[in-house]
Amino acid sequence: MMISFFDQFASPTYMGIPLIAIALLFPWMLLPSPSNRWMNNRVVSIQNWAINRLTHQLFLPLNSGGHKWALMLISLMLLLLSLNMLGLLPYTFTPTTQLSLNMGLAVPLWLATVILGLRNQPTAALGHLLPEGTPTPLIPVLVTIETISLFIRPLALGVRLTANLTAGHLLIQLIATAAFTMMSTASMSILITAVLLLLTLLEVAVAMIQAYVYVLLLTLYLQENV
């Protein structure tokens, strides 16, 4: 019986326990815990350097009001990065291929940035819905378009992450199936295996970039409202 290629994106359960809950908690176990030593080891030092650089890069355009979000957004990026990378291992489940999870992360954070903007600077927040110098007949049309684009932002966040990871996983599975099927032909099998290796490296880069882009877009939404 042929297994569907899309079975890997179904949320599995074991003894009634959804494995997505275990997958969400597992990345926290991989992060080194702080210690009382004066000097950290190489792994912790490299990790702290990377986190500091990413934090500086993401929050450099924001004023001091937006820096309060640094801990939450950097933690979100580390969580997404861990889940995306762990999903590339064999016999694992990738929670970020589920649109419900990505939307569950995107909608509250996007809504928090909108509410923050309406509370702190309501005039500027509402001013984004209508560009300056717009002709009077175009005002209703532009306000409608900008309102739709505002509410579609969390959907774009969730769909972008889901679509990129889903497409990469499906392509890897298709090429791996072709390599297994053509094992009788040595030359074609070696060629397809080489393509599969390169695609896996590309998927590693996509997993890292998508986690960064997800948080980067949230910081851009935050920048408009602080």
C-alpha cells in the first residue's frame, strides 16, 4: 500500500498524546542552561554571540520602546529555528508545517503591535491607512485596501512559513523516493542522491532564513507602532 506524501504533515498521536506537544517542548532541552562558572564554554559563547548579533540587527531601527520586545521575539526566533531544523531529521515531526500553529503565533503578536500603536499613537497608526496627499475620490478605495492589507499580515506570516517548509519537505521526499526507485541504475541513483544532498543543504538554509524572516516582519510591524 502506497503511503500518501502528505501523511508527514498530519499531526501524529502516540497513546492518545499529540506528538506536537512533545515537539514544541523538545527544543528547550537542547539549549544550554546558565551556570555559575565565570567563563562559558565554546558552545555557550558562540550561542551568546549569535543571539547578541541577531538582537542588534533586528532591533537597531527601533526606538527604546520597541526594545522591550527583544526577549520575546528572540525567544520566538530560537523556537522556530529549533523546530525547523529538527524537522529535517529522520522520523521526526515538524510542527511549523501546521498552519494552525503558525497562525497561533502570528495573530496574537500582530494584534499586540496594532493595539500598542492604537494606544500610544492613534493618529499615526490610523494615518497608515491613508497616504498623505490622496485625492478625495480615492480615499474610500485606499482606506479599504489598506485595511485589508493590515488584516492580511498575520495570514501572510503563517502561510509563508507553512508553504516554504511544506514545499521543501515534499520535494525532498519526492527526490528520495526517486533515488530509492532507481537504485538498479547506478549512475542515475548517484546523480539523484547528489541532488538530494544539495536540496537538503538548501532546506537547512531555508529553515534558518524563514525563522529569521518571520521575526523580522514582526519587528517591522512593531516599528510602525512604537
